[in-house]
Amino acid sequence: MQALLVDPPGQGLPAGTAGMLTELGWDLTSAADYQSAVGATSRGEVDAVIVKAPAPGLSGPEDSATFENLLRLAAAQQVATIILTDTPLIGKPRPQSVVETISPGVSVAELRGRFAMIERYHAHFRRLESELHNMERLSKRLNEHFREVDQEMRLAARLQRDFLPDVREPIDNVQFAAVYRPASWVSGDLFDVFRIDEDHTGFYVADAVGHGMAASLLTMFIKRSISPKQVNGSSYTILSPTDVLASLNDALAEQELPNCQFVTACYGLIDHRTLTLQYSRGGHPYPILITAEGIVSELRSSGGLLGLFHGGEFPTVETQLRPGDKLLLFSDGVELAFQTTEDERLDTNAYQEAFKSMASLSIQEMVRAIDDRLDLETGSLNPHDDVTIVGLEILES
């Protein structure tokens, strides 16, 4: 190990200091003034410094300034420093610096003990310093990686939203509205609204179990697999909701999804001429019908989870709509936003009263009101699951 002895003229280190360090096996470097000591320390040539502080009244301002510079440099490079002084230093050393101040009258025996302690802990200290440096490098790399992941997730979120339909304009005599709230950057929920021909529009909400990247990738498969009609040359046949969900179920089951992953969905088909609604559901929350008179009811139908087994049954149910009627499809969890007490949480239909109070609103206003209610939920800034709502209203002719 290398010790720097700073011994300006007239200052003087304790007699025998150099001999004691040589006996301990230290290599010695001497500096005749503070400026030379700064140069040796800045080159990283020393492991410890012993220096006598400038004597008050005997040293000029230049010596004092250079001495302070030496201390700052030694602290920055984590060089163990022993300062011989009877005067308290101006400014406290940094907590992480290795600086000791002792009396100039210290014995060589005590100095021997101090340097022996420095030698004993030097290797351990340098190892910790190296590990800290490695951790800082690793932290920097992780931060860079997280920034890249964040950028990729932002792009994925934007692309996923680009696949969603624009429902601001009515389709013939039906006005749609939607809310789409991923729990994270990307969502396991999916909805779509599409014109099949001049008289028919299809729409659905699907929910892949979980949320995040894995569930969002599954939504891409769902969108590709849902086919509302079968084309035969120059003609086509509009598929019933039963056939649409059965086809989706078989396509998902064919993939043999890991970890018992499944999908829920509700698919609707509306005839613009007759205002007939056909729908099927697979494990999804029941659609909610709000009539023009403000009566709220669930449109019940059977149908199991999608993707677990081939050959599931998803019967089509038909209902007649009238101008002013509204329909809501939503993913799991929306109803909880309207249950504000523990007693209400035992009543899974409590949200229907809230929907009833919104019956006079247009479908766009109703969906916005539900969205605002979701913002009031505890934990809305860090939701546990994705939320999607699709609503429609039959317009007056």
C-alpha cells in the first residue's frame, strides 16, 4: 500500500513516522508542500495521506486554500486521511469521507495503530467501493432498459387503441358510445362495432383473463378470429351470435392456451330495419337494457367461458328494441363502482338503480357519467383490472 507523507517546511510530522510505515510494509511517497500533495493524490497514486494542517499565523491564505483543496480531493477519491491539528477544521468532512483529526503530539505507536487499522480495512473498503460502482452501472443499465420498455409499452398502447372503432357518429338509427380504461399500458379488454351490411351492425365486448401484455396479445387473436359473416362467392350469410362465439371458442381452444387462460365475451347483432337485437354471451356479465320508460333489466342468457373446451354452447337470444331504448355491455367490475357500502356490496344488482337514475341521459352522457363514477372508486388511479363499456341507443326516426 502507498502512503503519502505531506511534510511542508516548518510543519513537521512526528519523528519516526516514515520508519514506522516502512516497518509496516507501506511504500512511501513524500510531498514537500500541499500543491505537490494535490498532484500525487489526483493521480490516484496513494491509499492514505498523513498531513499536518497549516499552523495559524504561520501559513498564508494560499497554503490554507491548497490544503482545503487536498482534503476535498482525498474525500472525493475515498483516500484515508490523517490530519494532525489542534484546531477544529472549518466545515465538517462529508459523512462518507475517511478523515481523522488527531493532535500533532500523537505518539508514533498510536500512528502505527491508525495505519494498521487502515491497512486492515482497506481491501474490504475497496471491495465495497467496487461493488457500489458495479451497482451504479447496473442501475444505469436497468434504467435504460426500463426506459426502452416504457417506450415500447407506450407504442403498444397506441397501436391497441388504433384498432378500436370510432363510435362518435351514429350508424343509421343507432348511436354507440364507449369507455376504454386499461389497468396498465395495454389491456386485456377489447370491443368493436362494425357495419356488416346496410341493415345489420355487429358489436361485442371481450375480456381476456388478466391484464397487461399477455392478455393484450390475446385480444389481437380475438379480433382476428371474430367473423360476422360467411362469404360464398358473390353472396354472403350473416352468422348468428351463436355461430360467431362458437367459432371464436373453437379457435381459442385450438390454441391450448397456457395456465387455463380463458376469455369472456358478449356479441350482439342489431337489425336497423326491425330494431331486433340478437345476442349471445360466453361467461360475460349480462347486458343491461334501459328502456325509454327508464326500466332497467338484465338480458339473461346461458353460455360458458370461451377457450377452455371445444364445442361450447352459446344460445342466441332475441329481443325487440324501440326508439329511446339503451343497451350497455361492459367488462367485469364496472358494477362495483356503484356499490358504496358494505351492505350494497352484497347486492350485485345495486348498480341497476344508478343506471335507472341515468335513464334520461343520452347514451353518450350515460357512458361519460359511468366513466366519472369509476374515477371516484378507491384505487381508480391504480386499478386492478381493465374496464370497458359499450353502449347503444336507438334513435328516434
